[in-house]
Amino acid sequence: MTVPWNVPQQGDALGALIATLDDPGALGAVVLGPDGSGKSTLTRLAAEQYRRSHPSALLQRATGTGTERDIPFGAFGHLVELSDIGKPAALLRAARESLRADLLIVDDANQLDVLSATLLYQLASAGQMKLLVTSRADTAPQAVRALWQDGLLRRIDLATDSTDPTVAQDFLDALPASVRGVLNLLSIQEPIALTDMQSMTSRDAVHDAERLGVVERFDRAGTEFVFTTHPMFIGAALADADAAHLRGKLLHLTAARAREHVTDRLRVAMLALDSDVPQSIPQALAAAGEALRLGDLALAERLSRSVLDRQDVLTARLVLGQALAWQGRGREAEAVLSAVDASGLRADELMSWALPRAANQFWMLGQPEQATAFLQSTRGRLTDTAATLTIDALAATFAMNAGNPVRARQLADDVLDASDAPEVAVAWAASTASLCAARMGRFDDVEPLATRASGTEHPGLLRFTVGLAHITALLMAGDIAGARTAAQRYTDFAELQQPGRAIGEVLVARVLLEDGDFGSAADLLGPAATILDRTGYSWGPLALTLRACALARSGQLAESAKVLARAESRHGTKSALFAPELGLARAWRLSAGRDSHGAIAAARQAAAMAERSGQFAVAVLCWRDAALLGDVRAGSALERVAAHADCDVARRALVAAEN
């Protein structure tokens, strides 16, 4: 008995695929359909035709699986070289540059891990090779969906799966025990090297599984691996003890075959979880740290928890606390970090613990005053210069978000002037100083500070602080096209997952607002604000504020009032930097309701807040909007603030106000 279904005939789709591959101007195609609709068969036939037409072409293959999606670069590990672990953006660049192919076939892309999906999108964006991709449309990661949503690859939809579930289950129940043993192993790890599979089962078992059509083999970098032919074959029930034992056997073989590659290291760490042969605590901690730096927060959480289940180790608490905080789970992070007895910590341990705890208190728990006091209390216990500089750099970030950019700039400049400031301190200080400079009207300082911040190995979301600084300076210079290009660059998939994508979209929306495209800005900010509202970052209140303004300026009064009320309820000390923007949103909402006097008063209040805090570039925007709302006093105010923020927007606004 063989697999009980017939793959649907897809002659038209095959013709479309072949034509796409033959088209010099086309990047390739993504074939969408449910499991069993013939996607893999179709792309294999198209690839074979392409090879006949291009006999010297290099074809490569990557396959997403249910187990590989838990491992960063799991599907592409055999195709890319990663010399060292660092920022995700740098890793992706190294992976992209190392991958060589004329045609890349990516099967089951809906099962890709986030890094692999991101790499696939970047390969399509760069247009460096032809791509044939198969996927389910309903479960694909965002980066995979963008392949057809952004028009990079031709979309080809296939008919639904006609397999009778009852017949398929009867087929599975009738499989020989030896074949079920092969599938049991693949339900734990897929793929498995052919020789490893044969050693754990038998040659006959693998042969029978191939003959019955439930597995197939593919070459990966010169080694044959065994895959299932259909997702329905994964997930056979195993007793916990049996699963743990099989994981242990797989762990031994996988570890012996592992290279010096982050994908292999994390694959070994994943197998060790729930196995009867756990990794040593140092090995598990190292893997948890790698997962955290790669942005795989769920894996970092699992690995660090596995360590804490065996031993209370500070490093595990630090990794777990950061993984929870960056997922927006601030209370859980505080519970993990507050359980540390700080009295016995060395100076370096004290700082490593205090920084993430203070950051979590400030943003995720919404306790900026407590966070600042805690940070200063910790500083008093430190004597090492590098440690105190790092504390001061985070304090500068706190001061900026709390609406005191002048104080923030002073703290940041002191850090940046120190020759022995560690890299993380430079990252926080330079990114903070760049945004303060842009909002204060010191535009010549922005680019050097942004360059210094971007050159550090810093936490990923700081790049968006730099991005907002860069875009603000470009907009104030009247360079909307340049700001749009910069915003789009920050809205790539370099941050891999939310909330990075949503923050990038806030930057794009900010440019759209300045360009007068209020409807598009409101549409973009809708989903972005929803995502950011679930985090503790100050980007959440800013997204709501900008959306309220965009809705008001596009005439959607009721929706604007609703979003503005939400923005006001979310606004607080941690987002006080953006208080002038909130004031402008109120002004435009009042204007949309035909309350011109109230609108002008609100715009003046916004401008006053900006001036009091030293944000003269923002004050220019406030007074410009006040003039647009009919404020006859705006001209003289613009003259005053333009002296502190000389830029194209100020000059044009002043001319318009005087006329």
C-alpha cells in the first residue's frame, strides 16, 4: 500500500512556473496551496525543466519543517556561512553574501524560522537569484507573505487538497511498526541524516518508508537527509519516556555531526531540552545567550528556564528577564529579576542585573520614577568608571524619554567624551544624543552621533531611535524624498520580528504625515499602534498620537477622538518627550470639529511645551501648524524659535505666516 491520494493535475500552473523562470525580468514565483495540493511536485518539475534549459546553473534547496522553525537559520544553515554571532542585521548580511545559487527552491516556507524567512525576503528584494517558493498562505510568516504582497514574486494559487482524512488516517494506522519508528524520530527532529536514521532504525525501515511514500531524501551540502513527504506524518503520539530517550539518541548523533555554526549549536540545545541527556549548564547558558542575541526570544526563554529548573544561576535569570521584558511581559520579568539577592553581587554582576531591571521598570512596568531612583541607587554602589558610564548612558535615555532632552544631552555627551566608555554605553548615549539633537534643532550634530551609534554592537531597537533622529533632521531640511528613503530602510526586516517592524512603520508614517498623505499614514499606523500598544515602549503612545492626528487631518473626526483618548490614557512620564505631538493631535482634532479657537489654543500649548523642554525643532512644527490653523501670532513665535532651529521648514513656515 502506498500513500492514499492523487496529487492534483496542475498543468496550467506548471506552464506559468516555467514561463516565469524563463522570463529574464522575473525574480520567480511563490506557489500557494494547502498541504497535499501538489506544490512540491510542481516546483520540482519546473526546476527540472529549468536545469535542462540551463545545464550549468547551480540549484540549491531549503525546506522548512515543523522542528526547524524553532531554530534560527534552521532551514538555511547548510547553505550559508556565519563567521560569528552578532547583530541580526549583520548575520543576515553575511548569510546573504555567502549563499550561492542561480535558482533557489524553498519548500514549505510557511514552516521557516524568522531568520530564514527574513533571509528569503532579502534575497528576493536583492534579486540576486531566481526563486521558487512553496507555502501555505494562511500560516506563512510575515516576511514570506510579503513576497507576494509586495509584488516581488509571482503568486500562483493551487486547488485545494482532495485527500479524505479518514482514508489517510487508516493508511497511517496500517503502517508497519518499523516505518512508524522512522516517523516518530522525524516528529522530534526533521530532517535527519540518512546514516543516522539508518543507525537508529534500520536500512530496511528507511527503505520501506521511502517505498510507501512517507519519506524522501535530499542532499544537503553533500550529506543525504531524510524528510517526510507530507506534514500529516508528523506528530505521532509518543510516551514521554520514549520521546526523552529518542531525543537523547538524536542528541548524541547530532552533536557529533555539528559544525561551528550557530544553527547547529542551537539545534543541539533544542534536542537536549526534554531529553534524558540534558546539556551542561554552561552549554545551555551559552545557547540561551545566542538565542537572545539573535532575537529568538521564545527559544531564549525556554533555554534559560531549563537552566533555572536545575540551578539558580544569575546569568540564566538575566537572559530570562530580558527575553520576557522584550516580549512585553514586564511583570514576569520583574518577578525573575527581583528574586536576585543583590547584596552579594560583584560590581560587574550588579551592573548586568541592574540595567535590564531598570529598563523593564521604566518601559514595561511604566514606573519611570522608580526606575530612575533604582538606577541612581545602583550607581552609588559602583566605583568602576566603565560601569558608572554605562549607568549614566541609560540614565540619559530615561531623561530623554521623560521629556528632558537638555539634561539627556548633557549626560550623553559626558559618556561620549570618555575614552573608556564601553560599547553598550556608547550605543545608548549616541542614539539618545542624536534624537535630542534633532528635536532641539542642532541638526549638524545628528549625523555624526547617528553614525557613532550605528557603529556599535548595540541592542537592536536603539537603531529606531537613531532612525527617528535621522528622519527628523531630513524632514526639517525639507528633504521629504530622502526621509522617505531612510524610513523605508529602517522598515526592512532587519529586526526580524515585532515590535521592530511596527516601529519602522511609525517612521514611515511620520514621513507620510509631513508629506500630507494623511490617509495612508492613518492606515499604516492602525496595525502598528495595535502592536505597540501591547508593549511598554514609548513608541506605543507616539503611534497612537500620530494616528489620531492623521485621522483628524483626513476628516475622520469620530475615529480621531477615539484614538486620541486612547493616546492620552497611554501617555505618561516615559513618553513625555512626545507631549508636543500629543498637543498637536488635540489641536487638529478640535479643528476637525470646527473649534478653531480651541485648536489654536491647543497648538500654542503644544509649542510652549516644546520650547520649555528645549525642543526647538518640534516648536517650529507646532507654530507652523498653529499658523495653518489661523493663529495670527504664529509668525513672531516662528521668528523666535527659528533662531534656535534654523532649517528649511522654519523658513518656509515663516514666509507663509507673514503672507
